[in-house]
Amino acid sequence: MQKNFVFELPTKIEFGEGKILKTGDSAKTLGASRVILITDRGLSKTEIINNVMTSLKNADMQVLLYDDVRANPRDTEAQKAAEFARSEGADAVVACGGGSSMDLGKAVAALLTNQGDIQSIMKPNRVERRPAPLICIPTTAGTGSEVTSFAVLTIEKENRKSSIFDDKIRPDIAINDPAVLYELPSAVAAPTGMDALTHAIEAYTCKLANPVTDGLALQAMRYISESLPSFIQEKDRESCFKMMAGSLMAGIAFGFSDIAGVHCMAEALGGMYDTPHGVANSIFLPIVFEYNSTADLERHRNVALALGVDPTNKTREEIIAEAVGWLKDLSAELKIPSLKQLGYVNRQKFGELADLCMKNVSLPSNARSLEKADFISLFEAAYKI
């Protein structure tokens, strides 16, 4: 754990039911007048986007709808969206949706004020000028992208993921409205909820954790672990609140510590096979958690306790083993497919996937050392489940 750190959250968080209806007021405080609203085609037909557009228009904003976002957005798609925003004279960005929409929105906001193409800003701290005003509205309880300083994109020519990584792309305002989760399909809620849990666990167990991120990550684990099953089944008010709050806290936590080995594997798989990010994280979380546990038994025990494991008359190792089983059982309960069940993953590609993992910028943050052979073994272990 770090004992010398800086913590500053420049994003204003608007949290609560009905906050989405005030999007126009938030945009007005940022001086916006001509807003590009970035979302995906499925969401663009919902009441959520209608409410956002109505709020913006009621605040005298001109709204340009861009709904050509797909899962695991490509660098070329970010470039296309930015060119559309420029051609239409957009002066602010509202990104509404899952992590894909918010990451694309960050890229567009940065390109609106910086010269060059998308490749020119896809290296750490390469965003020279402050991006256009940006509001992010998550519609899943998963990514935490509304409060982080990076945007993950797939480099289309190379089938690998990379990131814009710069404090300047943190959104100006995050609008977290639990009410948007009431109609979230279970097929989306399950993997995105596991994604949020992965963020919390990796934020706490990685080498860059600090006391502030520890507190946020542990509370996020408690909220998510106790509410995720009921959230999937019922979407009741309390579980929606806890999932949205848990996802937000996990986002802040890993945004100021780091992610680690699970994401190294998930991003490699997503880049090569276009696997949904939450599904990939769900597959690898129990395996990497078990592998990492020997590097820091106490922290992994603390994770187990936050997940609800009863420690009575158990050793640390037994408590951790129970947590591993709990994570595997949860994935099964939520109907997360195994690596083999995905049906398209070629075991002969595990070496290439391991090479991608070794290039991930978050690899040094993993609690336990990982080499190429270790990643191959972990991919094999995930495949055999």
C-alpha cells in the first residue's frame, strides 16, 4: 500500500434518482450551447435518451445525436465521431451509456480541442489542451468510466486495446442516476456488475492502493456482493442504489490506484476476439484472485470478508479459498459463460494473448509477479473450468 500519494477528484458527481432530468442544467453550468450526445443505437430508442435530450433542449441547447457506438469501440470509430462533432460545431459532449459510450465521449472531447488524430493522443499524458466540456451518464452499474482519467479503445489494425491516459480527460460532471437501472436487461446487468466487482477487488489488491482507495474499494465490494444477485433478479430500488453507488466508488478507487492482472487478460481477450469486457473480467477474476492471494494473504482475506465470507474457525487460506469458490459460484449463478463456452477462443492463441498481457501498462501493479508462462497457465486454467 502506498503511504505517500495525491488524491484529487476534479469530477463533480451528481448522484440520485431523477438527476438525469437535470442534465441540461448541468450542461449550462459548463457553458455549453451545442452538445453532441453520444450513445449506442439500442439506448437511443429508450426513454433514458429521450429524457436527456429533452432536458438539454429545455435548457436551450442544440443537440446533435451520435448513436453509432458499439461495444469495444475502435480508434477509427473515435476518429469518425470526432470529425462529425467538429463538422457540426459541437462545443460540449454528453456521453450516455456503458463504458463504450463514455470512453468514446472522452476521446471526442479531447479531439475537439487538440490538434492531430486519435493516434496522437493515445499515449500517456499526450492531451495537451483541456478537452471540451464533458458530462458522462452511466446507464449500467459497471465501468466507473464516468470518474476515471482513461478511455480504452481497440486499435483496429492490431486487434489490441490501448488507452488515452491523461488526467485532463476526466469528465467535468458525472450524473449517476440509479433509476436508469430499473429496466436494465439481466444479460447486461450481470457482466457489468461483475466488472464493477473486479474494479473494486483489483483497486484494493494492486500495488498502487492507498488508504483512500482502500476505503472506497472495500465499501464497493460490500455493496456489490450483497446486492448483485437481487439486482439481477428484481431491479428493486435498494439494489439499484447500491449497485450504482458501488460501481461509482469502485471507479474512483481503481482510477486512483490501478487495475491489474484480471484486466491484462480481459483486455487481451477483448482486443483479439471482441469479447465484452464485463464477461472477460468475470471469467478471469476467480483465477487471478486465487493466483495473487499468496502475495498478500491479509489483503485477500480482507476481500473475502467484504464479500461476506464467515471467518469463524477458519485460517486465512481457508477464508480466501472460500472467496474463490464464492466468485466462481457467483459467475455460474449469473450465467457468465466460461472461456471454453464462448466457442471462439483458440487455445493455440494463448501465447499471443499472453504477449498482449505482458504489454499491458497495468501489469506492474499486479500483486504477484506475472510472466508470459504464468499468463498461459492462467488462460489454460480458465479454459478448463
